[in-house]
Amino acid sequence: MNGVSNAIGGRVTIRDVAAAAGVSVTTVSDALNDKGKLRAETRARIQRIARELGYRPSRVAQAFRQGRTGTIALVLPNVGGPADELEMISLDFYMSVAAGAARAAFREGYAVTLTPRISTAEEWHLIGPDGVVLCDPLSADSRIDMLEEMGIPVVSIERDPARPGSPYYASGDNAQNIRDLLDHMHQAGARRIALLSAEATWAWVLDGEHAYRAWCAERGLPPLVVPVSLDRLEADSYRATCALLDGDEPPDGIIASAEQYSEGSTRACRERGIRIPDDLLLAVGMDSRFAQQCDPPITAIDLRPADQATAAVDLLLKRLSGEQVDGPAIVPSKLHIRGSTQRGPAPFSDTATDDGHSRRRDPADAWPMTPP
Amino acid sequence: MNGVSNAIGGRVTIRDVAAAAGVSVTTVSDALNDKGKLRAETRARIQRIARELGYRPSRVAQAFRQGRTGTIALVLPNVGGPADELEMISLDFYMSVAAGAARAAFREGYAVTLTPRISTAEEWHLIGPDGVVLCDPLSADSRIDMLEEMGIPVVSIERDPARPGSPYYASGDNAQNIRDLLDHMHQAGARRIALLSAEATWAWVLDGEHAYRAWCAERGLPPLVVPVSLDRLEADSYRATCALLDGDEPPDGIIASAEQYSEGSTRACRERGIRIPDDLLLAVGMDSRFAQQCDPPITAIDLRPADQATAAVDLLLKRLSGEQVDGPAIVPSKLHIRGSTQRGPAPFSDTATDDGHSRRRDPADAWPMTPP
DNA sequence: CTGAAAGCGCTTACAG
DNA sequence: CTGAAAGCGCTTACAG
């Protein structure tokens, strides 16, 4: 006999249900898990009794029995490191990813574990997830190799550039997004569009640069790619923008690839009295509250981070269940055209964002005009 | 015999260790868990053998046996809801909280589960955490009652105003923070300081307002509390600031209680050509990248969110282990004095942030001057 | 100081 | 169509 039971709070077990129904635990288990061996009538009766008794299967017992943990680990870049070094390329993006992943996983009976910055297999064993959703893999990301070798499947948000052909990622259509944005800015009159690109091997950076160069070549326009460090996002994009603006042939359009780059660019323009959009069109490759709330609001690509997270979780769960994986999942993005790329009167520029995603504002707030 | 084993990958179990050491599993368990019944020599030998064999205890088996899950749920306001409605009072704050919690929990062998927006006990049962860290409880927050009734202990970040005397929270010293900030602004010359306060029952709002009024009364200064809705953070703080600035007696200082309020205030000032800090001192009650990177950078209270999260997790784990809880945990905050409240030459205003928490910039970036 | 055994709640191969 | 039994890996009360 075991004096200490974990039936704390008088948990109703499968055994209790079996006794109440006058059947065996096997039958209860089958009835509850829709194994097709029972008469529909028996099944219904057992399910009713289980409900009446307030039976809830123990998730940990199930997980234990099945040799899994029911857990998906979410790895965000730079989260969980020393708190004082929390520096992400876009808080908005990752927060939405986290929310979307938590939601999608919960629907399927999984929990999302927030992974602190860990590196060793040892530490990963302590976390012990069934699978991992990894944001922004580096090129040939070693974490993916390590985890897969441990038997822990990984699905990434954004692809690993050094894994061509891998179906295990969700992503936006980075090349098309940049093309759409360039087309829009070109149409709005820009002829020298610079790209503030991140010094990183992330796929969205490489894809964006590649698409940008191709687009410029097609139109015979000069490619102006300015690599910006990841170390000091705002400061370096500020500096890069200053260099552009103070150069011999300043651009008439700037695409800042990341949220914080747009902040640096905005600052540089403001300092010089360069008006947006009158003197320069500004757009950003990743939507954010900053872009939405800036004055004027900045045209941005909404990558639908929550949708990407949902798609990544779905792919991962398919891998876990051994199903055919129909990846990669290319999630449609949405270009929000805002004041920063629209010259002349355009009272309600943000109407493209009638999807509820934009900030709820009334028109009076949607179009803050420049100071008198 | 069970054809399907969960010893996938040939897991080394406690049984294997026992066999290799020539002892019983009981002895192995005791040796590994430092139960004081073994000879030190035996213990060391078993631990060595376990290491050599690459034994790792199964966390889910342990959890199962002990009737727990090894999981702490983190509840952030408004995360996990419909992705399109992700609107938090401060992304920076909660992202740091999440990172800090994940880290602190991991150290103690717990995992942090990101909780989607759920409401019913039914849903909580599916998550099944051992305990919950709840951010920003409302007054008499019903989630706390529900969870505690379910036997799931809760520790909050910020206190529940309607639970006086509860030791189960971590928080900054909200009243003292506001006083410090007011003292600083007063010293910098402000005599009519307005407070943009949130329309909410959160403790930090109530404490801040109360401290503000007391401080004003002590100095015979007029209290200017402007309640701002939580619904449309930026837009409403913009409007509130406009009303203040356009009124008969405009303030000479503004404290925006939340990150996004500072964004609205900044916009309102910019539109009117009101210069910060020359015409108006501006400060914000919660530090953020926006505050750090604004032009000029905005004086802000750094609430040390990761430290608060760590403190909350520690309190929760003490509750779980039945230890005496020495809560509440009042975590020291830090006032970062920046350009928005410093008139005249102050080349390196942000030196108070020499703790590595501020953005790594060199001096040239630290003090962006207004445009020529 | 150490071991044999029970049992946490569940699922599954197998026998009827 | 249903049941008896084994067993996932671990911890613990109890007996020696």
C-alpha cells in the first residue's frame, strides 16, 4: 500500500468510470479515445458516465504512457538570455508568434514551453519537448541538427537558407513581399530606393536582398543595399541612413528591413528636416506598432506572425503524428500602405488594413497631419 | 509483454543503473535524490555509474509519480487572444517578464507554459500547471479565485488591489517610483506636472495616482490626473495630451504612465511644435525601447521586469514546496534620467543606465540633438 | 543501511 | 465486442 497517493483532490480515474459503468478500464479507454471496437451504444453510455463523474484524463499519465511530454518548445531569438540583453529585431513579431503558437498548440492538446536560452543537448533533455518551433534559424543552424539528432523534430519560422528543399518551415513569401513593396513605391514615384538590410544569414534577409537586386536590374535602377549590423539596431540604421542622406546621390525611397531600422531612419530624416513622404518615401519590411503609430504612419509588410506560428505548429504536429507533411507553409502576408509612401491628399490611407489588424482608431486619429 | 515500448532510443532507466551497480532501484533513486539513507561511498559510486551510463531521469515519469506536471503557466494580459487583437500596454515589459520567468523556472527544473487566453476551469485543467504566474491582476481578479479553488497556487506580478495583505505577488515600489520621478522633475523645474493615468484597477495605476496626489498635496501643487482609456492606448493618450496642451493652463511636465501613452504624448507635442525638454518635461512610468530611442530619449522608470518575474517564480516555487513564503517581493526599480527631463547641456544623460540594460550606444548616438 | 514491492493513471497487445 | 494483465519509469512506505 502506498500511503501517499497522487489522487489529490479525489481525482476521478478511469478505474472509477469503469466501476460505475460496470465495464473494464480497457473498454473505458477505448470508448473515450474513439477506438472503433465498441458498440456505439456502449461508447455513448460510457462517455456519459465519464462526464457525469467529472472524469478528466490525466495528461501526464497519458504522456507518460505514450512516451511523450505533450509539450512544444518555442525558441525565440535572444529571449531567455541575460535579461539585460533582451534585444530582438521585432518585439511585435515575436509576441504575436508566441501568442499564435500557444493558441494553436492548445487546440491540439499541446502546451507551448517558452525556452530560455540554452545550448547543450543536456539542457534540451531537461526541457524534453516533443518538438520545437524555432524562430529565424541561422544558415545551417546547428540547433536544428542537434535537436533532430536527439530525435526531436524541428519546424522553423522562416527557413534555414542552408537547407534547400526542407519542408519543415513556415514563412511569408519574402521575395514577393519585397517586389510588391518596390512596385508600390515605384508607382508612388520613387526611383532611387535604398534597402537597409540586416547583416545576417536569415532567409528573409537573403530573399529580400535577392528580390530587390533582381527587381532593380529589371528596371535598370541602381541597387542600393546598405548592410546594417544586428548589434545596435537603431543606432546603426540611424547611421546608415545618415550616410545615405548625406551622400552625393541621396535616395528618394528607403526600405528598412526591420522594425528598429525604421526607427533609426525616422530619426535621421527628422534631424535633417527631410519630410516623409514629401521628400522621401519610407517603408518597413515588418509591421509593428511603431510603424502604425509613427507620424506619418509607415507603410509596412504585415507578415501575419500569428498565422505563421499556427502553420508552424500544424506542421510540427503532423511530423509528430507521422503524417505526411505538406510543407513548407507559405503564409500570405499583407502590405499595409500608409502615409509614409503616399504623397498628396489621401485622407484614409490605412483602409487596406480593414481586417481588424490595424489599430482601432477613428479617422481623426488615423491620419495625423504634420504640425501646423 | 508490451510490444510498444516508450524506451524509444534505448532510454537508460533507473533499472539499468541498478543492474550495473548491483543494487536495487530504491537505492539508485535514493542515491540520485540525495535521500540521506546511504553511505556516501555507495551514493558516489551509483552517481558515477549513472553518469557513465548516460542516465537521465524521465521528467514525465517523475512528474507522474509525484502527481505534478513540472509546469508553471504564465498569463500575460491579452496574449493568446485573437491574434489580431494583440494589444498590450507594454510589449517590452512582458517580453522581459517572459524571458525572466522561463529562465528562473528552468533553473529549478520547471518549464514555463505560455497560456493562451482561456477562461474556464475546464480549459485550465487541460493546461494543468502546478502553479501560475499572473501578470497585472485586476482588482479582485476572478482568475486568482478560480485557480486557487482548483488547488493551483497563483503568484501575481503586481498585486491584486483587492487582496490586501496577500504575500503572493512581486512588484516594484510603485508609490516610491512615482515620488522619485516627481522629485526629479520638480528639481528640473516643473511646477505643473500632469499624470496620464490608465483607466484601470491595476495596482500600479492606483498606487501611482495615490502617490502623485499625495506628493502634489505636500507641495501645494495642483494635481492634474488625466484618465486615459486602455482601449486605444496611443490615440487616447494623444487626445488627452492635446486637451492638456490646448487648455488654459497647460502643464510644464507630463508623466505618461505607460509606454504607449508616451508615444501619443510625443506625437501631440511634435504637432504643436512644443519642444521637449525645453517647453515641457516628459517622462514615462515604464521603460521601453521607444523611450530609449525617442528624440530626445525619454526619462523612464525601469521596473526590472525580468527581476520581477524571477521573484514571482521563486515565490511560487516556495508555495509549491510548502515552504514559508516571505512575500511580497518588492523589486527595486531604477529611474533612468534621460534627455526629456534635462534642460541645458547634459551630454551623457543616460549614464545612470551604466548597468548594461540601456542600449549599447556610443556617446555619439546617446545624445541625438534636435535638427539644425 | 538496503531491498522487494506497490502503485501513480493510463494504453495496448493479446486472449477470449 | 469486451476483459485481464502488463507495463511505461519512477518514488516511497515498509520490512528486513
